[in-house]
Amino acid sequence: MTTDSARLTAVVEANASDLLAYLARRVGPDDAPDLLGETMVVAWRRVSDLPSEAEHARMWLFGIARGTLLNHARGQRRRWALADRIRLEPTADRSGPSADAGAEVRDAIARLDSEQAELVRLVHWDGFTLAEAAELLGIPASTARGRHQRAKDELRAALSIEVPLA
């Protein structure tokens, strides 16, 4: 074990129960262990920043835990906001075409990269905007736009669709 990882292990062992209690007081006993795990992952990635003094190392860990809590809270707010938007959105007529209609398109989508295929399904089948689909997939909207464009290009090629020049 390297010196940094041995120091981190010692700091974590000395402070894990306090960190878990800190997290549990803020998010409850169900989510606290997961957040402690996320805190440890971040600490491991940033082990080169670990202060040498024990008290500073403890505060460093608690700072990482606080950042993990803030990320968790932001994620919760986004999930609730999305659930509210979905719940308040008027329901459209969900009756679709017969089971065999569109099989060629479904097959072409299934041949796409799995992330592109899911993005296409969310946007074109489930009616989400690109930004909403990006949020659901946990990717930046700009990444979603690029993947969506590549998926459309691949689908056009697979389905031999002529695109009129504008």
C-alpha cells in the first residue's frame, strides 16, 4: 500500500462512524451508507490532496461529505421536479398502432448504440424534450444533442431515407 493510501485508510477508519452519523442526521439511515461510500470514492480519487495533519485530514473528509450531500440534494430536487413535470403534463392518447407497425424502425433503433437508442426512444416515443431526456440519462444536454444527431444520421442511413436539401 502506498503512503497516501495507507494514510487515507487510517483517516477513514478513524472517522467513518462520525461521517456516517453526520450523513444520517441529514439524509436518514437509508441513504447515509450510500453517501458514505460516495464520499470514500471521492476521497480515494483525491488522495493526493489529503492533508498530513490528523485534524485537517478529518475536516477534509467532512468537506468531501458535505459536497456529496449537496450533490445528493441537487439530484433529489431534479428528480422531484421531473416527477412533478411528468405528473402535471396532460396525458396524450396513448393508443398506438398495431404491434407489427413500425417493426423496421424498431429494429433500426435496436441496432443503435444502447445509449443512442434510449435517447431516441425517450425523445420520439415517450415525448421528452432533448433536455429532459438528457436529465433522465444523467448526461449534459450538449452531449444528448450530439448523440441524437448521430442517431438520426445512422437511422436515416439504415432506413435509406432521403433528406431533402434545404
